[in-house]
Amino acid sequence: MEAPLAERIRPKSLQEYISQSHLVGENGSLTNQISRGIIPSLILWGPPGTGKTTLAQIMANESQRPFYELSAINSGVKDIRDVIDKAKQSGGLFTAKNPILFIDEIHRFSKSQQDSLLAAVEKGWVTLIGATTENPSFEVIPALLSRCQVYVLNAFTREDLESLLDRAIKTDTILKTKNIELKETEALLRLSGGDGRKLLNIFELVINASDSSIESASIEITNEKVMQLVQKNTVLYDKTGEQHYDIVSAFIKSIRGSDPNGAVYWLARMIEGGEDVKFIARRMLILASEDIGNANPTALIMANNTFQAVTTIGYPESRIILSQCAIYLATSAKSNASYIAIGKAQQIVKQTGDLPVPLHLRNAPTKLMKELGYGEEYKYSHDYANNFAEQEFLPTEISETRFFEPGENAREKELRQFLRNRWKDKYDY
């Protein structure tokens, strides 16, 4: 089975490398270090398909170092230790030629997985090169980040992408045997989103779908043909594009609508698309309060535990925890009463401004404040029957304003009765 086009024309040297001139151009910040073979541990941060893996491989080739590669998606602490042991055997301790350990999507590593790298990096057993599409300030633990330099890769420009297409047509062993006429490139470039790998994948799809059995026949590439073929043959999940937000929206609405089947399906779409586990868990954490709230307070605990668990574990096992939480939330009683209540209260604050705190509710840490009546008529609830004393807790101007409206679910019906027993007719519960 032949390799994909992106792999077949992957650059082997800096001379072949396209884009990122600020890093590897004539005066690039990495150029001199690579040429001298003195490479620090570093993090390559940039959008997908901008050459992070390729640059790491070139660094290893040009500095003549052993190269070990792991993917954070399917590697655990044991895999990391195994590779570090191999690296210690193949490279010298504290030498300029210590092996390079490349970790793709390092942001997906849990804290414990990242911790397991610290000793190897600090003692010089390996030179770590991590690749990430996420901000390393948030996704890489401080102890590891402080031992690495961060270099930012930019999305490919139009010129970079056109150069990539030109190289593919002229140098690829398969494409250069075909009569390809690149009449229009706008659709290819737009669909790529600055992602070189995506550009080549789409280009190869279009070539294969329109290939002729007659060797001399011309293969014309037009915007119309590209759009027709891509819409028929690809399902894209772009973590920063419209599709991303549509799928997240469908996921949240499925849970809100109490459909565990829809929730799990859209969850699977996000997982298969490579979505960050913490992003998914964070959205469920918000939903647990916004759409379930006090109808089932345990939902917030469940969602928070899920967030903590997936942060520790990462893929692939975290998908099970995410599924359990999504199903739990989807099958839970629902209420947006807390969400509505804080919205109403904020609106009142905007309309009425800074209303004074009633004297009996004010803090009185000094003698003068006590003499002014601060806290004087406050009733300490625990000194009264049922730990309740009727008194005013709102500013006079908005007294008896009701923000919290309990829902019709079983638990909030109990809350309504509780408030009715306490406040009688004051808030009309």
C-alpha cells in the first residue's frame, strides 16, 4: 500500500523545508543551532499541518542524532520509560549527540505522563521536542515548560501552499507521471485552512477521483471539481472552524434534550476528530450547572470528577469516562433555574447600580462601625428555631424581588415547599 502524498514528499532537509523562515530561514532563530548540531529541548507550537513533525525529523537528521517518536494519543508512562531506556543506551550522557525524543500532540499527555519526562530532560538523557496545537502555557506543566524553549510555527501562507502544490506535481514519483493542469487553486487553498497536510490530502483525493486510464489525458483541477469531490468524499472536523462548533452544539443540545444516544454519537464524532478531552469535559461541567443545576446537584460533582479524571488519564481510556458522564447528564432531571436566577440578578444590578447594603447586614470590625449601627439588628439564624429568622436580605429598593424560580422537577418542588414554609407570602413561593 503506497504512502499518502504528504508522506511521499515530506522534506528531508532544511533546503526542502517550506515556510517558517522566521525559524529556519537564513536568519532564523533555529537555523544556526541546527547547523551546529546544538539543539535544546523545545516545544513546537502551531496549527495542524505546519511542519512540526517534519522539522523535528530534520533536526535529528542534520544533527545526526538517534530519533525516537511517540504520539501522546496512544502512549502511556510505560511507553515513555521504554523509549527513555533505549535512548540512554544509544546516546551518551550529557553529550551533544544525545538522542531526540519527539512527542506529537504533547498537550494530550496527562500531568503524570509529563512528569515522567522531567528526569530524562534535566539529566540530558534525551533532547525533548514536543509538538502541540494548543497553548503550551496552559497545556504543558510548568516544570517541563521551564526546561524547554517554545517556538511558534505559523499557518502556511498562500505562497507556501502554492509552492507545496508545485513541488508535489514536479517531484512526487506518482504525480509527475500524470498530465496535471492546475487551472484554479482557490478552492484547494481555502479548504486547506493553511494546513499543508490537509492541502495535499485534498489534492491527492481530487487527482485519484479524476484520474484517467489514458496516460496522456489531462487532469484539470478547477474550483468546481474540487468542491464537488471534497463534499462527496470527506468528512472534516476542524477544531477551530464552523464544523467544530456545530458538533459541540449538537452534543450539548442532545444532553440538554435528554437523549443519551445523540450525546454519545456527537461525543464519538469529537473523539474521532481528535478533540481535546479537557474541552469536552469542560463543556459538560458548564452544562451540569446551567441545564441540570439543583434538579440533581450530583451532576456537577460527576462532571467535575470527570474533568479531573480525563485531565489525569488522557486518551484513549478517557473516552469511557466522557461517555459515562455524557450519559449520566443526558438521563438526569433538568433545570436552568440557577442560570435564569443569576441572569435576572445581574440585570437588576445593571439597572439599579450600587444599592447600599442594609445596616444590619454590614460588617462591623471597628468600634466606630458598631456605634454607627453596623450589624446591630442582624439576627443570627442558628439562635432561632429551625435555624431560621425572618429578616430582610435585599436592599430596600428591591425588597421582595424573586430571582430564583424553582423548576417542576421533584427536587426543586421540595425546594419550593421549603422556601414557602420559611418565607410564607414574602416571595410568593
